[in-house]
Amino acid sequence: MAATPAKKRIAYYHDDDIGAYSYTYVHPMKPHRIRMAHNLIVNYGLDKKMDVLRPERASPHSMTAFHTDEYINFLTTVTSDTLEELTGHGTRFLIGEDCPAFDGLFEFCSISAGGSISSARRLNDGQADIAINWAGGLHHAKKREASGFCYVNDIVLAILELLRFHARVLYIDIDIHHGDGVEEAFYTTDRVMTCSFHKFGDYFPGTGALGDQGIGKGKGYAINVPLRDGIEDESYHSMFKPIIQHLMDWYRPGAVILQCGADSLAEDKLGCFNLSMRGHAECVQFMKTFDVPLIVLGGGGYTIRNVARTWAYETGILAGVDMNEDLPFNDYIEYYGPAFKLDVPNNNMDNLNSPQYLESIKVTIMETLKQMPFAPSAPNMPVPREVRLEEDLDSDLELDTRISQKTRDAFTERYGDTLSDDEDDMPFLSPPPKVQRLNGNGHRHGRGRRKKVVPQNGFEEDTTAESDSDRPSKEPIKPKRTFFAANGPRPDLLTAIRSGALAPRANGQ
Ligand SMILES: [Zn+2]
């Protein structure tokens, strides 16, 4: 393992507006948790150790580096009034109730994606060793469809940006759910290795079996670690560390993205793992020890007081700060009672992952990896087009017209010299958040499964060849009312591949 450099330059992306959006009152996904984490981070003084930056928002055009034009157009225009019509009565774009068309949806996506794209650009520019975007990590979003609370796949967009400068990128996912959207986007290329540790079996999204390893040129470059309920810290790291160490040594990525979904913590409202805060954060600590540019993203996490604790603690680990176990006073202190501690302990649930089961998985994965070539080179590598943020927008002018000098002064007084001189990054300033009102339209229906999924290669820019015209506009509608409970059929992608209906794209990507 490489020695830890004395000091890493950290770029921390945050836009406080993110906390004002609401998926609906009853929805388990609460963007408010990101604001809570940020408030803890500031009250621990971690902002003094990092470049605190407000990301440029991602433009619709930038999102089409991965998503289809028609899907992004839809996201920019949909309202509760037009939802039924634009989705073909719930048969495309937003299917089921997991992904509601809440007020401000596109702006929410542009903040989330803007932070991850900005993170990649910051690493590419050599201005940071580590970038953090807790508003990112929305790993289920597909090329033409929202899934599992995720609309725009900020991770795929960030990876595409990294691939402009790096021959190989490693994506690691410690959310309890399989990182299906990212895996699918890069399933046919060796330039991105995806590695997901997740609950498998009767669980959303249903993908991520041990034998799913990629196809074509990408065969062997998708790694899935299927786990069972109740895995605790020691068992988890008996898998995570040797597998990741091998990937770092053998695949030799130029950059790494770590998705830190916090629904793998004990006591998560939707999860069933048993990781403590420190066990979860050990993955972050482990990745910090490698001298490779690193992007750390959020993801799932539904017991929001524990999400905020964990992401604040992990920020502290990346910033190299020892944090007092007694929480500082903060704007959301009432959430953390009665103990008010910086801790998420394990509980006493059974660990259904026997040592034999874990060993057998590990052996299978390691045997496969040993057959892979060392640091596959990418001669004549295709360079994804540049991911543009708010093009046609002069950041400085925008800043001047939107934010008064008084607000700037207040910011400087509070945050000191943490402002960036980078023209690409707006400093973190918080205009008054918009109050997001919900429309209460909480009962939508969707198809239980997709008709067809094609390999969604992030390199592709062809958004015309795969129109949605193959989707029936009115097929029988099936209620789907439970969050993440649709432990759906085996992935259509794999079914299609096995049936020979789909072959890797002609360009071998
Ligand atoms: Zn999740």
C-alpha cells in the first residue's frame, strides 16, 4: 500500500439549496440530510481544512453526455400537471412511485450532478487530490429512465469527465443497493472497473449477482460482491480490503470514485446491514491511503441523523481531523438526542453471512481477477466529449448579479479564505433557499418491469437511434407502491444478453 501523503488538498462541494427540495413528505429520501451533514461539518470546523466550493449547476446539455435528449427534456419540463401525459401514463421516464415528479426536480438534479462533474474537473485540473459531493452518488439512474430515487446519474457523468484524462477509472460502491446504473453504463468497456458491495437476493434492484462480470471488452471489469443481511464491520472488511487492494495493485486506476451510500449502516430505515459509523468510514480511510485522485460521493441513507453523522465523520477523516465524540451545537441538534454523540453503533442482529459463504465469494472473485491483464492500456482510447456545466454563463458576472456584496462580506467573515479563485467553481454562498411545495400527488402507478434495456455505454452520444418508440404507450398498468420493495425480476439486460438479443456495440465499448 502506498504511503499516505502528509496532506491532501480537499475540494468540498456543497450548495445549501439542496436541502430545500422534498421528494414528498412521506418519501424516505430526504435531501435535508445533506444540509444536516453540512451543518455538522461546519460546526466541527472542518470547512477550515478544505476548499469549500459551490458547484456550478449541470446544464441539460451536460447531462446528455449520458442521458437521452428526450429524457432530459422531460426532466426540465415535467410538472405534476403534465406528468401523466409526458410519461405516457406512467410507462416511461418515471415509472412507479419511487421517483416522484417533485417541485424543483430538475434544479435538484443539476445541483447533484454539477457537484460530481465539478469534482471530476477539479481532479483533472490538478487542483485537488480529493473531492467530496454528498449530494451526488445517485447510482440507479438510467440513460432514459429514473430508478430507485435517482434521476440523473451524476456518477456516470463524473466518470466520463475523468476518462478524458485517465485511461482507467475505478468505481467502488458501498451503498447497500447494487450500483446498477453505473455498472450498466460501463458494462462493455475495460476503461471503467465497477465494484459494488451490496445486499443481494429479494432486494432492490435485483441485479448484481456474483456471475455478472461485464460483457465483450468489459468482461471481468464489473465486480459484484453479493451479501446477505446483517453483515458487520469485520466481515465487511474481510471482503472490501483484499478485493480493493488487488484492484488498486492490478487494475491501476488513474482515479477512483467511492460512492458512500449510508443505507448500509445499522438501523437504516430501508437497509438490513449492520455497519457501524466507524466500520463504514473505514472504507473511506482505506481509500485515502492510496495516492490516487479520489472522488467521494453520497448515495442512499434513510435514517437521516445517522447519515449526517457518518458523512460528517467521513469528511473529517478525509480532512485529517480528529473529531470530538460529543456533537457540537448545530442547527439540527434536536435530531441527535438523547445521546448527542458522533456515533452509529452496531446492533445485535444476526449476521447471515457465514465465514464459509464470504470466503467462497472472495475466492471466486480473486480467481477471476487473477486472470485479468495488468493495467490494461487504452491505445487510441476514445475520449468522451467534454461535459459542460452552465455554458453560456459567465460565472463571475452571474455571481455579481445574483449575490450582493453584503452577502459576500458575511460569507467571508464566516468562512474566511476558503473561497476558490477558480473561475469554474462558484464559492459556497447561500441565497435564500426556495421553499419547495409538494403537490400531494403521491399515487402514481408504473409498470412492474421494463420491456427492454440496452447496454448503456457512457461513450455513446447517439441519442436518436434509441428512441422510446418501442415502448407501448398504454400497456396494462400495475401498482407499485412500496419504496425499494420491488425486488423485481432478474435484470432485463442480462436476460436479453443471454438470449443473444443484444451484442456489445460495434465499437467495442
Ligand atoms: Zn441504497
